[in-house]
Amino acid sequence: MKINPQMKVRHVAGEDIVITQSDQAADMTKVIALNESALHLYNALQERDFTMQDVVDTLLEAYDVDADTARRDAEAWVAEMQQNLMITD
């Protein structure tokens, strides 16, 4: 997996957000807010290929959570990122 290089995080009004745009005729702009852990993963994993285990390991290194919680959170983050086209395979 790899974070889509076209997606850039911006800090706006105290929030870390990603603005995505569609090539469709209608305005399909979408704003995605990243919480602290989502932003940490984004920053730690951008510009490199990574696996689900890399996501889990990054969470385990940064937060005081058990492996099962880190795996569930990693799977949720990856699913959300894929749904918003922020991760490419």
C-alpha cells in the first residue's frame, strides 16, 4: 500500500484536513479531517510502501495500546483511507 501522493494534509483553523477533488463535472470536493492518530499514521507512512503490519507497528510504537486494539484501529484506518482514495495498492 502507499498513501496517494496527490493527497496533501493542510492545517486550517486548528484542524488537519485533506481536501480531495473529483474529475467529475459536478463539484465533488470533499474535506476529510484527520484526528491525532490518523495524522500520525499519515505522516509516518507517507512516501513509502507499507503493509498492514507496518500500520499496526506504528500505532504500537506511538500509543499505549495492546496489539489487538492496534490491529483493529489499523484496519479501520486503512479501510477509511481506501474508501476516500487516499491509499493506493
